[in-house]
Amino acid sequence: MHEPTDEVTPAAPRRFETHTWTGSGAGRCNEDYALVVPEQGCAVLVDGATGLTKVNLVAGESDAAWYARNLCTSLAKELGCISRSAEDAFVAAGSEVAEAYRQFEGASELERIDEPNGSVAALRWDDHIVEASILGDCIVVLGLRNGSCALMYDDTLTKLDEMNYERMHVYATEHEVTMAEARRALNPRFIENRLKMNEPGGYWAADISCRGFSHVLSKGFFRADVSWMFTCTDGFANAVDMGVSGSFESLARDVAEGRGEQLGQKLRDAENADAGCWQVHRSKTSDDATYLIVWFDDERNL
């Protein structure tokens, strides 16, 4: 495989697109952040997560939104040095953002469950190779020129969440309360899962401790074999659970073929039709939903 160097200037993709929808909840801010830097040959998506006790140190926005935006920006900068490994780039970016967060008054007093965290997907390319990296539960799909797709997905956290969603449903049914009330009653279970973050036997994600960054999963492909690169947060990937799309691969294909905004609206319609979360068990009506796609081929070759 081609060995990249710092001197390589990546050819720009044919085009790229990002789209985001803010999740349910009055007055809440979007805690997803996406960034494409074509001149550096990279794109980054971060799905920020608020601390479970809702402690907030950043004025004017949630800590999770601040974390997602700053980690996204820092990681894009680090990935611009194409000879640097993805792991080194993630570690450097995570450390920089963690140090900045620790400057906020009260940060040193926070418990782990109070601190913001997130899932990350990073794409980068030069004229010879493309590379996809994930940390957490963001989805990556690469559309290959032979007509197939390559999926990257770590479902460790998803499985932990799904166990709690089923507990919520049982609790809500037995106690004749709403799923939202069940979620509040079972908060200790969610705290239990959160404490498994970046611990052996748990799951790996981006957070202020920086312990997860060295566990980023990366995979490289020859650029000549790749038509497009797609990534999304779990909020957009929920289109599969909601029956809007049949699989992560078909979801990515539909976005690649220009139907991303329509899919996002169909997702919101399906979620709102099940606002109580009884048909598809989940902790809230809708999450922030974001996708990012980079095309290397023109439309007639998709």
C-alpha cells in the first residue's frame, strides 16, 4: 500500500455534504458537530454526550456541544498531517481538548459521569489511499466501485443501551408510567453503563480522561477502489431501528444517491409518530441526527 508523506497534497473530492437535525427537547442545543476540510483531505464527525447529572460549565452552550465542536476542530487539524497515524492524531487532539476543558471553573471537581464525552468518526484521503477511523458508536460506510459497501461499526455501547431500554419498557409497563418516567427511575442503570466507559470490559469513547483515544479503530483502502465515504451519528442511524431504512448500508447508499434530507425527514416523522417510545424502545423521542458524506466519483458512477 502507498506510504503517505507530508508532502502529498490530496486532490479535492468531487463534492461533500453534511446535514444535521436537532433532537427532541425544548430549548436544547445540537451536540453533534461535523467538519469537512477538503484542502487537508479529511472530515470529522463527533457525537457529543452530556454528563448524566446535567452539570454544565460552559456558558452559552452545553458542555457536550463545546466538547464536540472543539474535538472535531482539533482532530481535523491533527489529521491534516497525513504521515501521522490516526491513533496519534486522536490522542493529540483529545489531550488538547481535555486540557482546555480543565481550565473551566469547577472542572476539577467533576465526577466522571458529570463530564462530557462523545463518539467520533474520522475520514481522510490522499491521491492513493483513504482511511476511516471510529471511536464509539458512529457508523462509517464506504461505497466501493465494485458495487459493494464496507461497514465499520462498534456496537458495544449500543448493546448496553438496548438492555436498559428493555428495562425501561418493563418498568413502564409494570408501573403504568411513561417511558420518560421509567428512564428517570432507572437512572442508576444508565450511570452503571456510563462508568464502563474507557474501562477494560466496557466500551471505548472520547472523554476528558483521554483513556479511549488509543483504542481508535482504523481501516485503509486504495482510493481507486472507493466511490464515496459516509458517516453518521447514532441519531441518524436510528433510521434503521425506526424502519425508515433496511440496513446501515442501504441508509448510506440512499444518502449517496442524494436522498439524505428526505431520509432525515422520514426519520423524524417516524419518531414523532412513536413519541412515547413504546414501539421502538429508546430513551427519548429523537436524538441529534447528523450525517457527513464525501464523494470521489461524479453522480453517474454511483
